[in-house]
Amino acid sequence: MPSVSLAICDYLGFAPIWQALPPTVTSYALFYAILSASVVTYRLSPLHPMYVFPGPRLARFSKLWAMWVASTGRQFTIYQELHER
């Protein structure tokens, strides 16, 4: 009997790729994919408490924007501009 994760992958058309992996690997991959999608959806939705504050969209759900700002060397000026909004 195939696992639920393999059935979902088969339904989505990923069956040939995922059948080569053990069911536990596909289960973990699906779990983290669904978890990530739900976190991003929640953080971008009006249900999130920080939704009303302006700011970059990428900064709402990821630390990549903060890493980019830090790498530019202008972190203090960018944060000052955001604070003045």
C-alpha cells in the first residue's frame, strides 16, 4: 500500500522522481514544503498582526532581505528610511 505522500506526489505528477526515494524522505519533504507555504501565506495575509505596518514584502516572511541589507553596508540608512515611512 503506497503512503499518503506518494499518493499526493502521484496526483501532482511528481511520481517518477519521488518513487526512487524512501517514503520517509518524501514525507519529510512534503511536510516542510507545506509548512513553509502555510507560514508564508499567514505572514502575507491580513490575519497577521504586523500586516498593517508598511515594509518590504520579502522582509515579511524571510530573513533574506535583512541579509541583503546587511551585506550592502547601508543598514542604518535603510532602516532610518523605513522608520520615517
